[in-house]
Amino acid sequence: MSRGTLWLRVAAGAWLWGIAALAVAMPAGFERRVEEAMRSRDVPGMAIAVVKDGEIVHARGYGVRQLGSTEAVDADTIFPTGSTGKAVTAAALAILVDEGKLGWDDPVVDHLPEFRMYDPWVTREMTVRDLLLHRSGLGLGAGDLLYIPRTSRSRADIVRALREIRPATSFRSGYAYDNILYIVAGELVARASGQSWESFVRDRIFRPLGMRTAVSDENDRFATANRAQPHARLDPRLRGLGAQQVLPEREGLGQVAAPAGGLSWSANDFAHWVQVQLGQGALPGNGGRLYSEASAREMWTPQVPVPIRPYPQPIADITPQFSGYGFGWYVQDYRGVKVVQHSGAVFGVLAFVALVPEQDLGIALMVNSEDVDVLRGLGQELLDHYLGFEPRDWVAAFSTWNRERLAAGLAALEGMGAATPARRKGAGPSLPLRDYAGEYADAWYGPIAITQEGGRLRMDFRQTPDMAGAMSHWRYDTFRVDWDDASIEPAYATFALDAEGKVERITMKAVSPLADFSYDYQDLLFTPRPAK
């Protein structure tokens, strides 16, 4: 071989190595970019993980765990991950399917005989697969007030309450996101495995993956010193405005809803989870498997179409051409590239994960505030970098979109206030305040109490600890409820009277047009409870 030929081969090898290195490298100046983005929105802390070609190329934390503290977020700081954890419950079921303990198309009642939907036919037809696909006929977020913001109920109680929730559409006719059926899925894991969902996830998923900091029980989270604290902007007019403030962390989702979104883990552990996902169930490094390739294909197959609502400018480019839901994952495209992704939200904390199977790429981000513009903006910038798209300031784009969204919500609220009939003479309540007081119940939620104290009414959601607040007259027979815990969305409560002038029913709705869908006040129908 001539020296010239040898030099060409060495040069070619170096060039190819350079391309490969470029393919896995983080964007130049990325650390500075993260810090800049966080400062732009006063974000306390965040954590980011990137997996490329089977390797963890980035896992680290930024900022602080809590405002006013100097304790830094690092790669082992745990964050609640919200609904990104739905895929973990799906993986738990996949392990049980692989072991022959249940099948995706088994009727749920074969394993949970006490399971009931509102319609007996749907009860008989509902399969394990249906629990994961948001096509049950329940409305958006139906039943979430059973456990949000917290509850004294057990998972078994929630399974029993499910039979009282009226469907919004017919079974399997369309998509509507829910959490409650993932709680049922957690009960199914427990019944089929003989151990609690918490211990199954810990023993059969976290430990094989070497996820050292991940926890499935909130008591373990509260016992972990290195954890992020939740923050939010709680302007009295509209959540999302004003300065950041620390939220009470024990007022979050609650353990009962953990199978739908109650896991906590760090950037390091998120990276391990992404590795097994991109490996189609293969455990990184040891040749074993967490679940089969067949189950992996089921999880990532879009099995129910998700309606596409175009995003406005300046984020219109993230609008997909197709979108569907698998088992705990959205499957859609970004500028023609298939992306498997999911977001997560627990009050005061957000998470986002995006997988690009064809590029063997996974990106995961967590932030201990509700600033979606920083979370999604940095996520899109990383996607553009690894997919070879032109760089763009996505944080600014998402911030513009978010400001316009909040401004529209505030304008809607101010418009309602400016035209309030209660400000005019004769728009007062029909009854003395004492006649609104009493015990009421909704078929699926259960009991509330309305009392008169110090010349004002108070409402108490009896099975939601600390969800009590003052009622101020709004107009006619509608009152506004402002909860003692300002992090809970205010609501309107409207009393309807019968022909004798007695309260016949109470309906509710969120005050804010931007309230999280989990505050499904509109699904409640309270009626007086018979006197004991």
C-alpha cells in the first residue's frame, strides 16, 4: 500500500469519525443557552438528558431546587414526571403480557371483577388495551377531581366511582385524554402480579434499569433530600401571571393517582428509561430484556387517531401532519420525521420526552415551574440540532405564544367582569344565605358541605383534604368559590331552585378559561343529601 493511499484512508476515517462525533455532540454553547433561557423566565431549576446511538451523551441539572435556596439541581435531583410516567404503567403491563399473566385484548373484568363503567355493555367490552388508549367514551379529564388536587380515597374507591361517570361519547368512537383509566391499569398490575403497582415498578423496572434515584411512592420522594420543589405564578386574576412562588409540594397529585403520573426521577434515570425505550425493550449493556419487541411495537403503534389542532404562529411548525396514541405515547411527526413523545405536568413541575427512533435519539427535560415555553423551547432546539434543521430561538417563539394565550385568557375574564349583572340592582341571590347551606353529593365525586360562617358561605369538598374556600356572590344564584389554597383553580357554583324555592341542584365550572382540564368542575352535579 502506498503512503498516499494510507494517508487517504486515514483521512477518510478521520472525516467519518468527525461526522459521527458531530452527530452525538451537544449544540455548541448549550450550557450558556440553558442558563439564558432560564433567566428569561425566572425558572428556578431544570434537568436535561440526551441519549444518542444507545449512549447517554448528556445528563445534568441547572439552577436551584427551590427559590431562595443555594442547593443546586444536579443529574441526580428527582423531579415529579407527570404523565410521562403513563408509559411506565404500560411497560408494567407489557411485562405481565410477556409472562402470560394477561393479554392486551383480555376483558378488564376477567382480572378485575369489580370493574364497572357507566354502560354495562362497555364494561363487558373494555379490554386491557382500551385502558391505555383514551377511547373509552369518557370526556376530557373526566373524574380527575376524584384525586386532584388530593384525595382521601384509595384506588379501589376510584375504581368503584368510575361506574357513576357518564360518558361523553360512544365507546371507541374517538379520542379524549383521561387519567382515571390509568389508575385502573395500576390496579390491574397489582391484581395480575400479586404485588402493589409501586413495588412492581420498583422491582421489575427501576432496578433492572439501574435507576438509582427513581421512586414510585411519594413518601420515598419526600424522604429524598435531593428533590426539586414545585413553583408557579399565582396571580389572583389568572394562573401563569406574576412572580414565581413555591407551592406546597404535598398538595400535588397524590399517591392514589401514581399509575397515571406519579413517578419521580432524575436526569440520570430519565436517560436510562429513554435507553430501554429506544432499545425496544432491551436492557442497555447486559443483553437482557425488560419486555419483548412485540410489546414494544404495540406501545409505539398509533392505535387511536388524535385530532390535530393547528398551532398558531410563531410555533406553527410544530403542528404535526399525523398524530395517534399508543400505550402511554403520542406518535406523530415533526417536519416529516416520526417522533414518539409525551408531556407531563404535576402542579408546579413539567416534563417532556421526545424519541426519534430512526435517529436513535431521545431527549428528556424537566423543570420545577410551570414555564412550558422554556421546557418545550429548549426541547425543540435540541431536536432541530440533532435532526439537522436550521437553528431557531424556540424559547422566544414559545414565550410569544404563551404571552398571547395568557393575554387572551385575561381579556376574557375582564370582559366577564365588565358586564357582570350582579353589579346592577336586583341581581342579588334569590334566597337568604342560610337557605343555600347544606349537605350535597355528586354521584361520582361524593359529598360536599356548604356552611354559613360569619355572614358568608363556605364550600368544603369533603374527600379532598384542604379543598375548602369562601363563596362570594357573583350574580343571581351563582357564587364564586375561592379556595383557601390559592393554587387550586377558583370555580363558579350555580344553584338551581325548584318550584318551592328550595335548592334542587348545584352545577360548577372553572372561573379561568385556561384552567387545567383536570379541574373538571363542569362534570359535577350536586343534589341535596337526605337529612339523617
